[in-house]
Amino acid sequence: MDKLPRWSGKKIINVFKKDGWTLDSIEGSHHILIREGTENILVIPVHGNNPIKVGLQKGLIKDACLTNEDFLRLCKKRGR
């Protein structure tokens, strides 16, 4: 299995958008993403270009009902 990329919140949000998540609101530096058909929400901190910590990233992937492999596949997928 490949390692998860160490990316900023902005880039991580773009990956989740490829999976159908949409930006619901922004509270300070935290972007809140929702997806139709699920009650889960994703709260992603965006602090400039600082990378998201690995533990938080893994938690977001789990909350999005994805595996690390699914997430990596989305990373390689071209944007819409």
C-alpha cells in the first residue's frame, strides 16, 4: 500500500469533492463538507499550505466511509 500524501486542507478537500462531498459552510479556518445520503460531516482545517496531520487525515477518510486505497485512487483521478 502506498503512503498517504501529506497535503494541505485545500488539496484534501478537492479529493473529497471527487467522491461527491460538497462544501456546506466555513467556520473560521474549518471547512465543513457534507454528502447527500449520509449523516456524516467532514470538518477539515485549512491553515494556509500547512499539511494535515496523518492521524486526522486517516480519521477523515474513515468518516467518509473510504479506505486508504479508495482515497489514493481518488487522488490519482482527474478532476471533473
